[in-house]
Amino acid sequence: QTEVSQPAIAAFSVGLYKVLQQAGFKPDIVAGHSFGELTALWAGEVLNDEDYFYLVKERGQAMAKPEDSSQDMGAMLAVRGDTAKVKQILSGFPEIKLANCNSPKQVVLAGATDKIGDLKQVLTDKGFSAISLPVSGAFHTSLIARAEKPFAKAISNVSFNTPKIPIYTNTTATVYPQKSEAIRKNLQEHIS
């Protein structure tokens, strides 16, 4: 459940980061993947502790499965193998999105639950390792775009400081801008 897992990930991430800091670790840059982008903004001192944990809670709630359980929130599939070949197969499934490019040998795909099931079978039949991920929805797709509006509202309630170190965003794979309004806009768009 996203509303539980994201705060748990945040607490663990902060604790681990503080242990590393006590051991003398000082990063030159930071980056976070998906939810981890919030943690990267916190580690780069763009967000203070209070605003970070507020956004963590609000993001988890915004992305939680709605009470109307008849609505398909989608599914995600981790695929290991030659990503160029996966992308070729994916061209036959236009409703499935390439959500994460984790490495040249692993991608995560996202889309409607039934379409992900169909694609999983095709990939498995072609010898790929395809594992369904235990998530509450098809993150980084239009199926969870409904979370953008409530999260944008939460974002408008916090202050953004100038980054103390370069922070890379997974939305564009570039360094976050320095101005708070540009940081806010980028963070609002990273969900989908």
C-alpha cells in the first residue's frame, strides 16, 4: 500500500543517510528514483525535515488506491533481458509504457493490468524474465495521473530552498533548477 510504503521508505532512507553522514559521508551530487526524488531534494537541503515528511505523507496518500476498487490502477512488470528486444516487442503494445530504464538489461513496464498480463505472457514465451511487481498502480503512467492534482496542492504548501549540491531529477536526467518555482514545477510532473 503506497500510503504505508512511501513513509516507511522515507524513514529508512533518512535514517540510513544520517548514519552515513555520521561516518563522514558527504555526497558531491544526489539523485533519487521516482519516490526517491523527494529524498534527494531533502538530502540536497531543498526540503527541511518537516516539509519532506509532509510531502512524503501527501504523495503516498495521493497515489494510494482509491476506495472505488473497481477502477483499474494498472500494474508494473520488471523485465530482464536485452532491452532493445523488449522495446521491439513493446511496440506491439502501444498502451504499455516504458516506466523505468534501470539498466541496459532491465526495464520496468507499466499499464492496464490485463494488458500487462498479456505482455508478460508474450515476454515469458520469448525467454525473458518478467516479474510482476507488488505495487498499488502503474506508476509513471496516465493511470495514476489523478495523483498529480492533490500532490501539486501539497507541494504548494511547502518551501523550497536553493539546492546545496547538484540534484539530478529522474524526469529529465538533468540537474534540478536552482529557482524554487522551477523545482516545484518539476516535482509536480514527476509522478506521471
